[in-house]
Amino acid sequence: MKKIILIAFCSMNFIFIDAQKHEFLEPPKFNEADLSKQKSALDENAPAEILYKSLHFNIDYNTGNLIKKAFYRIKIYDKDKAEDWLNLEIPLYQSGSDQETISKIKAFTYNLENGASVATKVDKSSKYKSKESKNYSITKFAFPNVKNGSVIEYQYEVTSPFLFIIPEILIESDTPSLYTEYVLDSPSNIAYNVNYTGFLNPKYREVDEKTMYGMNYRTYRFGYENLKGFKAEKFVNNDRNYRTKISAELHSTNFRELKLYSSSWEQVKQRLYENDDFGGELKKTKLAKENMPANIAGISDEIEKANAIFNYVKNTFTWNKDRGLYTEDGIKKMLETKTGNAAEINLFLVMMLREAGIKADPLTISTVSNGLINIASPNISNMNLVIAAIQTKDGFHLYDATAKQSSMDQLPPRDWNQFGILINKEKVQQLSMVNAKTSFTYLTAEAKINDDGSISGTYSDKDTGTYAMFAKENYDDNADKYKKQYKENFAIDFTNIDSKVLENGDFESTMKFSSENLIDKIGKKMIINPMLFLNKNSNEFDQTEERKYMIDFTSPFTRVKKIILEIPEGYVIEEMPKSKKIVTDDKEIEYSYIVEQKGNKLEATSTTKILSPNYPKEYYPAFKQIWGVASKQENQVISLVKK
């Protein structure tokens, strides 16, 4: 057990007060004075504040169940900006005949009326359960009678037969907290790896073996006071990676004999290959042989063959949006329906590649939204997607057949999360994942300036590579909202907006536009910014305090903005804008702005090149400087004078 504690906490230098003098799991009585509070002392602009938050996980030795208890008390200052707290959702997991159950739900809204507190209980009729997927249902309810100044309070208990994973708890949230505590109690013969990430030190800490519930238990207890809300930064893919959080996964049990579960990545690999919904599916090689396209045998080049197999799988089967490492209905069912989850599609891809004589293995990853894999704490729960990796003479290449626009080493944006775990039968291996392929964005406007000062033309917004997949995902989420963004972002009258995936996988939106507000007409002069509505009118790198986190773009990129303006007959350009080029010493960041007259047309082109997908925080001043130059250049105007 001492070794386990070392694994969990060797990277933390805790400064804490003796927890023996602090009472955990003792929620204070409701205090009417909280109803009179006008703002948070931790953040006067916070729309809500956590008064008390307690998460308690206890392994019941007698029943073998995991008991999850939660208690929250939240002060609402601005209900319109605290919507996340006004509706409670409690996920419940089930697998086969085993399922989690919820009980002891109590929820209230407290308000101050005529100088006294009045509690409104959440009615049973407001609670309902929805089926989210094969394995998850969610119990939901809304708090009644919430006003500015209300205090909401709820508690519940979930009984779970699933001991492998203790859910990850976010200690550092957007909402400031007066007190937050995390408690895990486990019998001494059921050991967990406790994964603590982040930079906050608990004020109260207790990690000890003691007699509890009539038996020897190992307890982990952390208490935090006066936590300010987490401050997000721009250009961070998932700031959850930087927040303080705690999770735990079963390490071992010792009932007469020691049984290991997540002691090493080799152990994780073994568990996956022994699982019917992972390793069991990979054994069904007959399915790969029976479905191999006839043309594959005639391809001799290894990469060409791998790409052909990938294209067959990608174009034949449709992802149902379910992630995970395990198949749900199985690969055989997927072959019948042509639809499957990520594991079914990509494990089948691995099988097909192996059948064709290519060295292929599953690569388990954690998607960007799921957070980084903690290499120091081997566990399956850290990962939520499986893709395919092949090894050739020039190294590893990656495939994800869940995305129709993807290709070799051109993965969906969600996949690029630094590294993955290669699940090879002989050995497990960590693979670094760097998105080296440049994404291009082409923003092109062709317009005619009319003699009355109005302007009309066409506009095209085209993305390639990773950014094309970004655009397609946003479009699929809500096509109307995606198209509406053009009018909202530019305040231009766009019409005939057409968004689609091109044959090569690029994503393009084309449209017409017109405006009477882009030109100032003064006597015989027209004053216009040649960048029209595409000028950079602000510096996105506007952070005044010191940068804390890495700058992440997901992909290297080149963005080209090109405007072609037809000058009205009888007008001449009085003075041309100044061109500019700026580049960092290491050539990593480059910006140029060029304006040229070609006959009766004016061409303005700005180009931004970024050579890497992400940068250390020390690059922030360089980005701030170059983005500032771009903003200055793109806000130059010209005068057209009538002869």
C-alpha cells in the first residue's frame, strides 16, 4: 500500500493543516445569513458561489458496492448567468444486468421572504429519467422558484456495482468555492491508484489507514477552502487539463491472493485483450477475410494498400457518434447495418490491415474533450477512443475511419491530444501524436464598387485538412447556426449561403453579399478599407496578465485573405496602403500584407503562416506583437477620387 501512495502523490508537495483537527463529511447547518449575501468575496462578479461541496466515495465491504454520496449548497447571485446550476443531471451506468441506482435524493431552493428563509422542495413530478445510450441513463430535475439571491441545496446517493473506476471529480471549476472536499474510503484489501492532477494544494489532507465501519480501511481526504473560479485563456483546447481534479482506478484486490488490475500499462493491455468486446473481436479474423475488397490483393505498395483498405472501411461504414474502447453490438452486427461505434469501425480496420499483411495495432487515446492521459498512472478509464496505427519502414502512421474527411495521419481534431497507447500483443508502447499537416484557410471576396457607394459581390470560405473537419463538425451540429454566424460575425447581408464538403475533403461555404455601409462617400471621394469586412479589427492575443498555459491551434495553418475590388469607371486611387511583412527569427510565425492595383482592379492579400500546432506560453508576446501588426495593417483605408 505504501508503494501505491508513492505513485499517487510523488509529484505533489502538499502544504496542509492537520486533518485530525478538521471534520470531513459534516455539512454545516443551513445559515439564513447566506440568503442576504449580495456578492462573492472571492469574485464579486461571480454569478454563483459554492458554499459547501462534498463528494464521498465508499467501498462497502459487506455488499461489495461503491457508494457515491454528494452534497452541494450553492448561492445564486445572477440566475441568468448561472444556468449550469439550475438543472441537475445525475448519470447512471449499466452493463448487462448490473446497473447503478440512485436514492436519498433531497433538493431545495431557499429564498428570503419577509425577513425569513422559505424552503421550496423539488417535487417528485419534476424528476425524470432519460435514456442517453445503451449504457447510460440520466436522472434530471430542475430547481423551482430560483431567484437572484436564492440558495439551492441538494444531496443524493448512488449505489454502484462497478468498482473499477471512481469518477473524476473537478476540484477547480468556473464557480468560486468557499469549501470543497473529496473523500475516498476503501477496505485495505481493495487498493486504488489515486490520480491527483493540477496545481492546488488542499488545506486539509488525510491519507491514512484506520479502523472505519468496523474494518481496516484506507482513506483519502482532501479539503479546500476559498477556491477562486478557474480563469480560462484563449487558444487552449481543453483547459480541464490544467484544472485540479482527482480520480481513482482499481489497482488490486487481495482476497486470499493478490490480483492486479491497473498496476502497469502491460496490465491494461492484458485486460483489453482478454475482454470479449476488444480482444475477443480482434480474434474474429474470418470477418476480415470475407470482407476484403477484391482489388487489395493487386496492390504491392504497403502505404497504398493501407490507404485503400482505410478508404474502403471509411466509406462503407458510418460512425454512430459513440466513442469508447469497446464494441457495443459487435463487428458482425456492424457489417450488417453498416453503422457502428468507434471501436467497431476502427478495430475492424485493424483486422483488415492485419489480414492484408500490414503490421497494424489498436492505438488507444483520450480525445481532447476527455483530457490528457496520465502516463504515470496506468488506467483504462483515462482513454475513450481507439484508432488504428500501422508500422512501416518509415515509422508509424495513424488512421481514424470514423471521419469521412480523414486520411492517413490526417485525423479528426478531437484525436490530437499529444499521445496514445499502442496496444501491441507483444508489448505496450507510448506514441507521440503531433499533427504535422498544415491546414489552409482561404477567405476570398470578389466585389464591385458601385458609383453610388454601395458594394456587392461573392464570398468564399474554404478550409482544408484539420480545419475542414472542424468546420464540418460545427456544420453538422447545427447547420442553421453555422450559416447564421456569417451575418452575425460580419454584420453583412449575406444571401444564398451554400456549405458543403468538396470531393477532396475540403469544406467550403459560398455566398453573395451586398452592403451600403462599407464605403464613406464624401463629395468626389470614396473612402474604403480594401479588406472590406475581413479586416482584423482587434488583437485576439489581448491577455494582460502573464500567460499560464500552452498556446494550441490543433494544426499548423496558413490563412489567406484575398479581396479583389473592381474600381468604378472614372475613379482613380489617390494613395495605396503600405505593404508589410513580419516574421519571427525562428520563422515559426509569419505575416504579410500586400495591396496591388491590376488594371481597374485592386487586390489586397493578407497571409498568416503558423508552422506548428502548438507553442510554449513563452511565445505569447510574439503572437501578440504580430497580431497587433496585422490589425494595424488591415485597418488602412484608401481614397478613390473621381476624375
